[in-house]
Amino acid sequence: MTSSSRLVRYREGAATFFAPSLEAATRGKSFAPSKLPVFFNPAMKLSRDFAVLAVATHGHHLGRRLKVCEPMAGCGVRGIRIAREVTEVEEVVLADLNPRAYELISRNVRLNGLEKMIKVKLADANALLAAIPRDGGRCDYIDLDPAGSPAAFTENALRSTASGGLLAVTATDTAVLCGARAEACLKRYGAQPARTPYSREVGLRILLGFVTITAARLDLAVNPMFCYAPGSYIRLIMQVTAGAKKATRCLSDVGWLVHCNRCLERQLVRGRFSSLDQRCPRCGALATVAGPLWVGGLWDQEFCGAMLKASGSLPLESRREVEGLLEGVAAETRTDRPYFVLPELGRLLGVQIPKLGFVLGGLEDEGYVAQRSVFDRQAFRTDAPVEVIRSIFLHAAKGQKE
């Protein structure tokens, strides 16, 4: 490390670690962690909290010791936290292609007294992952967290995950997945994106669909356990299971989004594109189609409930956000339909936006599912027809004005 890239000592969870000073990557209000000599993003703490909870939940469920791998570990904080905070973990492999990162991970491992549990490697991520099944030691948990797209590493990560194990995948190229760069999305993920008010969910479903299709080529099935998209990144935690028949059945949850810009109808449709009706089923307008993407559920309720129970082990300052998201997910599993955002309804109907609680109350009074969405503070998920949503929204807006 040079004097311009001095190290700072941090504390997160049960881990103490050194990472580069953030000054070199900060310009005004923007922060670019990729500019640091060794990657470290303090804003990803929530992601690391959930990684700890997911591994702990998985280990408790299996009732045995786990092998964990993070092939692009940066300064190593995620893997060190998992090693220190999850009693079921037996071995952690942390690797990075950056020699500075390798040196820093090694230093942080020694700082935490984990030399016997954590193996540190200087290695290319794909080369490391490709060697894991060949060496006969597939991992119970792999965390794929590159700077940008995970597409180039997904196949090897799937091959290296034990059947019944967990694979976590992070994508920070959200502009590509959420519709701002359609050609790049087609190139990286083989999918057509869509720019909608609920693009976070569309991008997440495209990424999940890509992983599902990639897994199916390897006779592997994926089951989403806990997926979320806080804005700057998209995060998937999935269970991987071997079996050709399971992989084929899993493909039945890959389909298309049909979105109408005129009336705001939205549908997730299973089946082949050739049989897809590209007209809005409600108003007949030509609709926007996105996909292929995942059209099934995004959360496993039992797994999320177990993570919620395990969250008591987290430091108090982390617990509120983690528990709030998990509690929201528990309620949101009642319908898989993409969420609605208050501003999009306000623009369509030309009225002042009412409070979300008024809209939810009106939908529930009519007997429909109505739940705040964890994707957006101004969003809700419901199984009500669009005409009912519009009517209740107008009524709520009028009542608030009066």
C-alpha cells in the first residue's frame, strides 16, 4: 500500500479489520469503491448482515459444519464475519486476484485469529471456482459479489455449489438490468429489460431468470430463498439442487412480463414467447414485454422466518433495518404480482398522491391482498384488478383533499 492509500481500522459485527481509507474513492457526494486499491464498500453492510444470517440459518437447518467460499473477497470482511459469527462454519476460502487484496485479507485473518479456519488464496475467481468440483469439495455456501455484473462467473459458481447448498449472487449493474441499457442487458443476461416504475423488481427477476436458465443447462435447479434490491444493487440468495427433472420443472417459473403503459396493467406470464399475446389483456394497447425472467416467488417464507429469529444475534444498530425488511417480506409473499408505485398512479390519473395507508385500507376493505412493498417506500403489492386500484386511489385522493 502507498501512503496515499493508507489503511483504517474498522469494526463490523464481530470482525475487526483493516481497509483502505475511503478518501481516495470519494469525490463530492459520490463514492466509487472500485477506485480503492482494495475493494471495500461500507454501504454493503446490510448485504453482509444478511449473508451471516443466511449461512447461520442454513447451517442450523443442515445440522452440520459448513464450507464457505467467497471468490472475490476484497478486504475479506464478509468471510471473516461469517467465520466469527456462525458457529456451524468449519472452513472459509477467501480469494482475490488483486495481490494487495490477498495481502490485506491475510493480515485481517491474522488480526482475528482465524488462520486455522480461513484459507486465503491469490486466484482468479473463475479459475478458483472451476477447481472446486474437480477437487471434490463443493461448497455449502458461495457468495458471488463482483464489482458489476456476475454473469461471467455464474456458471462456475453453480457448478461449485453443493446440492442443497446456497448460492448468493450480487449485481451492481442495476442500470443494465433495470432497462437503461437494453443492448448490454441482452448481451450479458440474454434478456430484454423494461423501464417501468417497478424496474427494481424487473431487474431482479431478469437476473434470477438468467441464473435459472444457466443452472438448467447444468441439470441444476434454483429456489429463491431471499431476494432484495435496495437500489444500488440486486441481491439473490438461492438454494441449488441437482437433478435434470428438477431443473426442467424450475424452468416453468421462467416467463415474461407484459406491462401496459396506457392503463398500468402488469402480468407475469409463463410459457414461450411465440405463444405470448403482446396486447394488454385489459385495454388492448400494445404492451411492453420484458424477459425471459423469473415469474415465481422471490422468497421462501420458512427460510426468511428462520433468518428473522436468528437476527437477534446481530448488533443492535443493524437489527432494525434487517428485521424491518424480513418482516415486510413475510407479509409480501401473499402475491407475486409486480408492485404498484403511488407516483405512477398519480400521473396516470392526474390527481394528488394520497397516503399509502389510505390506499391499502381501501383495498383491504374490498377483500383484496394489500401490502407495502420492500422494494420502494411508496409502493404496494396487491391482487386487485387495475380498475379497482384506480377507483380506490381516486377515492383516497379525493378524501384526503377534502
